[in-house]
Amino acid sequence: MAANYYRGYLRSHSDMEHGRARFPSAASTHRPLVLGALALMGLLQVASTVMILLHLTGYLREVDLSSAQPVEEVHSEPIIADALRDTQTREKCKRRNAAPVAHLSVKTPIDFSSTEPAVVTTVHWDQDRSILIRFKYHDGRLVMAEQGLYYVYAKTCFRYAADHASKKQDVSNAQLIQYIYHEIHSQSKFRPVLLSKSGGTLQWSNRNYNMYCVQQGRSVRLQKSDGLFVNVSNSWLLDPEPEGTYFGAFKMSN
């Protein structure tokens, strides 16, 4: 009886060992499937992430063969046109909001045939090299675009050198005078009002280079469409350099 019990114990112990051996075998069979599923999920995750990034960067739209033209080529002209319109609009707004300013340099070449000292000539200015913001220019005159208090200035330089000797003009007692005039538009007839004058009587030597400059300025209240201009005596002696002979005005207040 004891022998039968011992054999039963051995059998049960052997069965238990065989039973534990079968469990690890099942786990080792499913491990490759689990790892494969995890790897597939990882690949799908990477692929979806790449697709989202490509879509956000616009790469997919650029390589889309359904469109005959690239995206940039289709939209480049409207974008450039819009940018130009925006720039022009900003420039117009700046000029509209800017204070009135004008600066004119003398127009060359100067062809004043008269050498009579008593003759007074209106100076003409180079409109192509001018600054005209909310001003107009006509026939030597600055024309106001709006009323207000303005500062008006002018500078004229006179010179005598060997190239003037052919005129055989006596400059030993030359009067070199600059006048700034104001034309009032509201009057029935334009009767210029003298705003200021300056100059002097020079005794120059005919054989040497001589130069004399006149500069003046003042404030004046002007109305819309009023005019300003500059007259000089002995205009045939005017220096043609734009740095020496110029005329301008700017608005100080309403």
C-alpha cells in the first residue's frame, strides 16, 4: 500500500512538471505575433505623421499632377499686383498727409539776352528736378494748393568771368537785386505784391572772376491758388548751378 502511494506521488509530481512545461511553450508561440503587431502599429504611426507634415507644408499640393501649373506660378502675378497697389496706396496717403513743401532749382541753360541793368526778369525753374508736395508750378510761379501760413525763401547767385566778356557789358557799377513777389488770386487783376527784396551795387573788375549771392526769406499768409515768383536784375549774370540759385516754400501752420 505504501508502495502504491509512493508511485502515485511520483506520477502526480511528473504530471505537474509536464503541465508547467506546456505553459511556457504557448507564450513563446504568441510572442512573435505580439512583436509583429507592435512593429506594424509603429510603422503606421510614423507614416501617418509624415503624411500630416507633408500636407501642412504644402508639398502634396505642389506635386499634385491634377493641376497643370505649380501653385506659385498661378498666384505670383496677383500677389505682385496687390503688392504694387498697396505700395502706391501708401505713397498716395503719405503725400496726402504730408505738409506742403516746394523746392525749385534754376533752369539751365539760362538764355537771357538782355543786358540792360534796368530790366527785371522773372526767374524760371527746373520742374524736373523739383520737390513739389501739394504745390503746383506754372510759368516761374509756385501756386498754393491750400491756404495757411508759409515760409518763403529764395537764393540767387551772380557771377562774372571771362565767358561773359563777349557781351562787353560794363559791370563796374552793377546792381544785383532779388525780389520775391506774391500774386493774390482773389483780386480781379493779378497785381503782384512785393514781399521782400535784397541785393547790392557791386564794383567788379572785368578781368577777374567775381561772384555775389543774395539770400532772403520771410513768413507770409497765403490763400489757395495764390502765386509766388522771383525777379532779378541783371539776370544774364545768374549762376546756373542749382546749389547757388533756388527757390522754395513750406507750410508752417493753418
